[in-house]
Amino acid sequence: MSELESEYRLDYFAENGFERQTCSSCGARFWSRTERETCGEPPCEDYGFIDDPGFENAYSLVEMREEFLSFFEEHDHERVPPAPVAANRWRDDVLLTQASIYDFQPHVTSGQSPPPANPLVVSQPCIRMQDIDNVGKTGRHTMAFEMGGHHAFNADEGTDYAYEGEVYWKDQCVEYCEQFFASMGVPREEITFIEDPWVGGGNAGPAFEVIYKGLELATLVFMMLEQDPDGEYEMKDGNTYSEMDRRVVDTGYGIERWTWMSQGTPTVYEAIYPESIEYLKGEAGIDLTEEEADLVHRASKLAGHMDIDEAEDMEAARDTIADRLDVPVSRLEELMEPLEAIYAIADHARCLAYMFGDEIVPSNVGTGYLARMVLRRTKRLVDDVGIDVPLEDLVDREADRLGYENRETIRDIVRTEERKYQETLERGGRKVRQLADEHAQAGTPIPTEKLLELYDSHGIQPSMVADIAEERGAEVNEPDDFYSLVAARHDSEEALEAEHEEADRADELPDTEQLYYEDQDRMEFEAVVLDVLEREEGYDVALDQTMFYPKGGGQPADHGTLVSEDGSVEVTDVQMRDGVILHRTEESPGKGEFVTGQIDAERRRRLMAHHTATHIVGAAARRVLGEHVRQAGAQKGVDSSRLDVNHYDRVSREEVKEIERVANEMVTDNTPIRQEWPGRHEAEAEHGFDLYQGGIPPGENIRLIHVGDDVQACGGTHVSRTGDVGAIKILNTEPVQDGVERFVFAAGEAAVEATQRTEDALYEAAETFDVNPQEVPDAAERFFIEWKERGKTIEDLTEQLAAARAGGGENAEEVDIDGTTAVIQRIDADADELQATANALVDDGKVAVVGSGIDESAQIVVGVPEGVDVDAGEVIGVLARKVGGGGGGPPDFAQGGGPDVGALDEALAEAPDVLREQLE
RNA sequence: GGGCUCAUAGCUCAGUGGUAGAGUGCCUCCUUUGCAAGGAGGAUGCCCGGGGUUCGAAUCCCCGUGAGUCCA
């Protein structure tokens, strides 16, 4: 096993008098120009820059970013624009951008694609959700931040990567870093480089944490190893790694920390959000006396000197701090808590501006869910400190500051989300108040189970339950491990079906030549059958070339026939497998045969029209609903297709009509549809990551489809002009999940057919109503109202009829039961009528036993007036058994029945006896 | 993508298999006319849709639809 140690012995260090040293406190290895006792990082050493800035000049965040970028620009790096914070736009393994190197993963770091420049420098907005609890409290964590990175991509000579040669490596990187520190006026002797091997995502390498005055200001990572079971390096994750033939310089400079260092404020927030904090303090009505301000300042400074990595550390530290300042902890908390909230609000507002500025749409899934969480948390903080400003204003301030152009949409999204949350809170509040009242009355505490349900199913925080419970005088038991109990509710074992592909002869075959991109209107071709694989159902035929489009990108496979001299076989499915296209047939065309392939042209035309229409509908929706609209999924079909897009609200009927209008306008424009195969990075540079709406294709070159102004990476087949789509009819919109709206539409002939189906339904309804189709809505309404009125009339009449019957109808048998009159009657009517009749008899002071024998079942109702000692429930039980069923009800009114209609009369005849028995 | 909760009068919600309810709002009348006042009476319901179980379903089961929420 080799050690990484030698990798840290840089020539640069040797030439400049650095010594490798060991921290006497934590044992870490580090490099420095002077001899030092410790590594310089807390807890081994305190912050040395609070109230004593470490740079010559103070910088704002914007100035610091510019300082960083221009320094490296002047030192041969090319400045590149940052990527969105929504990293899932260009890679599917993460949700949010957490580092500048994310911009170049996976294709550049893997060597598949060239970087936009080499070397380059970027300041990348990042979001780390894992720090959400620490923000505001620790004084040093932010969820939203900018990572400055200077990157170089190196590869050995003779490799076939998208870049080649040595740009710069460790020595040069450390030198740049030191020079940048020096340009800030930092004495080089005060910097330490701590050895800290880096591992992540299958790669690894040596790395330095760069520490100055106790603060880690940069990390220099040298990615040079890849995971390899036979590798010679064993890293801290327990895996073995071997050297690669390419090397990536990955650095990260926390722009916020550099700004903080330059100002020496007690917390990082005061350095990076001074205006926001002043504004928020004003809105919250926080106005500290000089003495209080001084106390807060000294407390923050003390906290700065302590090793606080988590919010809990801060809570633990508070006692010590209060003690040292000689004030009660409660007083310190009273002063600090509102400030902590304000710091967090400033950070969260920036985080939301990043998210919505980069067009994340709130949702119950993915990045949208994260955005919702942050927004709701912000709302709670704002309410807690009593800031009476709409969230949209707070987020907009940041969006403005960050220079986003879609500010109106951002406002719209935030307003919609805040309203939704408000509604959730109100709904929840009512629920909790009711629950609290019940428990206050019963004198029992609200059980944990209820708390879990309120949170998990209704989104109500336990703290909110506690507040309301206190108001209502109920107790709450909130367990410490509340959130792990929530997690436990969710841990149902999900059987992950690993789809492992079996080794197959098809893997050995050469890639099939794809003819379908060459001329998308051609439907016939010739080919040689390379192999025929027998499957459980039918055969998979591999050809040397094909025009059959395999299933993919939401477009179903082509159908058709393969014709050889011996006959023809039907192609029912086509799949691509590692570049080999397999045609599913019922019979074998014979290996080695020459065949003529014939595509089912009608099917293909319809699919192409729908595929192009999908792009058009997407573009139209984008134009009507906003720039944030992008594809979240799509499925093309022969009769209709669907397109799912991100949007933060339901789509109204008016908007649908407008989208349909715009879409058809694009059809009428009859613009040609272009395809091209540019390099990935060129395509991204020109069109941005919105290219990847239908998924992220592999490979160095990607296929772009231009439909009007809309450009997408797409592997599907398209018509040649928008006019060929014919017509587009949006059939329906439905929400597939929160923040995602589905458009179901039809194109071309299918659109006409769909319209005809709808018309048929209308005509049929019109015929039934015997009116013109235009009059159907009015007629339907009229009939519905009339129908309801008739229902009421029938009810009235039923009661009148019942009253009349009670006066002595036919079939009525009156018997005397111990001084009370009982009426036994068979009326063969529905349940409502039976009940009404029984009621009417009871109102006359008579015991009622009424039966009915329609509809395959016998029904009996027994009513007993007040003061008569007969249990109707018992009576019905006996009588209903006689008709083979059962029954029950309260003592004064019971009903029952059974399937044996024939036995009804017999049962009624026995009723007097049953009643008498009951009396005894 | 998965889990959970919910759907009943215009609104907010009760209703655990047996005659659909309350508060509020609405209408009429009375009292008072000084503010969201008091009193009396009244009208309001495809109990989300479709199947099933049952003598009987708002209620139990299944499938939809819609809303909410938590987790990855």
C-alpha cells in the first residue's frame, strides 16, 4: 500500500522553506513557512480576526467576489459564468449545487467533454441544506453561499480525453493560493496548509485545508485517484484507489468567509448582509441600547472564539458565555434569539432568491420540496420575530441584489406559496385548538401519537401545537427524539429491484447504424440480419443498420415488417441495448439474410407529429406561463401524448386556451425543424442547461432539435416543418403532483379525431335533452334543478301519504297490546316511505310495524311511541330473523329486513305475539 | 417516487352500520334602531364519483377524482 504522504511533499514547499509539522493538539500534519505549535484551526486555535480584520482592506461580498475572480483572471484563468443552483438540470445524481466543481461533473471531470476554458475561475452560488439548523445560530454557517473555484483539467499525453496535457498541478495551485492571500495583504508566514485527504464520488486525492487566523478560507483538492479494487492507495472510506491518467485541480474559496475575514465582524452575517440585517431589525422593531449592543457584540465575539460547529454547540456554549460576561443566561438568550432569527432570515431569503431565480418551482418532490421547506421555515422565523412584511418583498430584495430578471415570477411563486402555507397553518390551528380543548377538558396530555400525526399528515410543527395547547390549558408531551419517530413512521422496507442486465449475445454485436436520423421521412431500407436471438416470446433481430426507431425519450418504438426472399415478419417492438438495436418479431427472418425493412408509416407519422407537437406545446406553455416552465416528463403516443411541466399553480382554462392558440400559431408559421450535432459544451454554452428538458444524454456530441426558438437535446424523430403537425388540441390538464401540471394533447389527425369524440359526446347529450348542442349546458342545469325540486316534492308527498295511511289505510291490522294500539301494515314501498309511515303512526301514539316486500328483499320498520315499554330493536331482531336477515336500531325506532320476501306476511302476522312477548 | 390524512349545508366542522346534524352565514318576522345587538321562525345536502359487503352504507372494503402533508 502506498501512502499519500509523498504527494504532499511539493517542490514549492521545499523551495520556499516550508516545513512539514505536526499539530501538538490534534495531531494533524500541516505545512507552514514558520514553526508552529498547532495547525491553526479551531479548536486547536481561536479565531484571531474578530474586531481585528485579517486583510488590508474591508470588502463587501460583491467586491470580494470580484477581487477573487479578477485576481485569477489576471493569472491566466478564464472567468466562466456560474451554473444554476439546481444541479439536477444537468446531472441526475444530485439536487442542488454544493460546490463549484459540480459545474463540470460528470462529463468534464471524467474527460468525456472539454471544459469551457482551461484553467478557469468561477464563483458558483451553492446551497447546502444540511446546514439549515445551524444558520444564524453558530455565527459562521450559511445555507446559501458562493464558492469561488479555480480549476485546471490535466490529462496524460496520448490519452483520448477531451483535453490533453498539463495545465497546472499541485505546486502551481498552492502558489496561486498563496499569492491571492498575499494580494489581500496577508503575511505568508501566517498561513497553514493542513493535509486532509479527500474522497468523494468514486474519486480521491490529496488535499489541503488552508487556514488563516483560525478560519478555513480555502480547500485545495487534487483529484488524481479513482476507485479500483486492486488500487494501491487505501483511503479513509476503506476503499482502495489507483492513479488516473487525468488530474483535476478542484479548489473552493468561501467568498463569504473571505468577506468576513476582511471585516472582522463578530458573525459572518454582519459582514455579508449588513443592509438586510439593518432592514430586518427595523421591521422587527429591534432597537438595542448601547449597553445591550455592546453585550451582544462581546457575546458574539466570545462565541467566535469557541469551537462551534453545530447549533447544539452554541446552546451548550451559552452558559459559559453568560458566565464570562456576568449576565444571566436568560438575559443573553432574550437578546440573542431575535438576532439569530434575523440572521437566518437574511440567509434564507438569499437562498430562496437563488432557488426561484434559477426557476425551481415549489413542489412536494425534489428541489421543489427543498424550496418549500426553506420558505416555510423562513415564514415561521419572520412570524416569530414579528416582522410584518410579505415574504415576497424579502425574497425580492435579494433577487434584485443578485440581479435576477424574472423577479415578477419569483414574487408570484413566493406569494402563492406563502398563501398556501398560511392556509395550512389556519387549517392546522383549528385542528389543534379543537384537540387541545378536548384534552384540556379531559385533563389528559396530548399524546405523542397525535403530535406525530399532526406533523406527518398535516404539516404542523410540534412547537406550534405546544403554543396553542398552552393557550388552551392542555399539556403536551413532546419526546426528544420526535423527528426519529417521524422517520420511523416512514421506514417501510422498499424492495429495491436492482435491474441487472443479464449477459447477452447481443452485447457482442457491433452497434447498429441508425438510419432514422438521416431522412426522417423515409420508411423503407435494406439491411443484413446479423443475428437472431431466441426469446421467451418471439425473436430479437439485430441488423447491420435500421430505420426502425427504438423506444426511447418518451417516444414509442416503430412497428413494421422485415421482408426477405422467404417471406415477411412483423416487427412489434424495437429496443436499443448498448448501441445495438433489437427488433422483436414473432418469427425468425433467418440469420445472414438480406431483408427490406418497411416501417408502419402511418404509425410513425403520427408519432413524429406528436413528438414535434410536444416541443411546441412546451414552448407555448413557457411563453404563456413563464420562463420557469420546463419539461418534467413526457410520453408520446399515436392518439394522444402527454407533457408534464413544472408550474407553481393550477393551469386555468383561459391559460390552456392561450397555450393552444400559441401552439397552433407555431404550427401555422410552418417553420422548418432543424437538427444538429454540436459538442456538449458548445451546446450548453449557447443554450444553457434548459436543453436537457427531456433528460441528459450521454456522449460528447449531442443532438439538438430546433423548433422555432425552442432548442432541446432530443433523440426522437420529428416532422420536417411545424406545419406538418397539422393541428394541436389540448384535451386536458391535470396535476400529477404538486408543482407539476400535465397537458394531454393530440396532434394532426389525432387532434381531429379527439375533437370529433368530444363532439359526439355533446351531440349525444343534446339528443337526449332534445335541444341544440349549444343549449346543452342550460338544459342540463334546468333539468338538474328540476330534478332536485322533484326530490323534495316526493319527500313531501311521501310524508303526506304516510300521514294518510296512519289514519287507517288498507292492509292495516290494528291490535291492542296491553292498552296501546299497535298497527301492523304491509305497504310495499321504499325505505323512506316505510320510515315516514312508521313516524306518522308513532306521532298518533301507536306502535308501528310496517313491512315492504319489493326489490328482492323484505324491509321492516318498527316504531314505538314514548312511554310504551317495548324495545323496537328487540322486536325487529325477532321479525327480521323470520325473513332470513337481521336488523337493529335504538329502542324507539328500528329497522331491518332479509332476503326472504315470501316469509314477510307470516312475519307480520306474528308481530302482535312478538310485541306482547316484549312487554312481559 | 413512497407513506399518511382528509372530502357532509355558502363557510367551519360534528356524525364508528339503523329517521343527516351543530355553529356561522342566508331569508322572514319581532324587539331595538348606536356600531359584527337580542329574540322567534324558515330554507338550505347526488354526504366527491364508481363498484363491493350488508336486510340496511355518509359510516366498512376496493378503484378512481380532488385537496393537504411528511419523507427520499
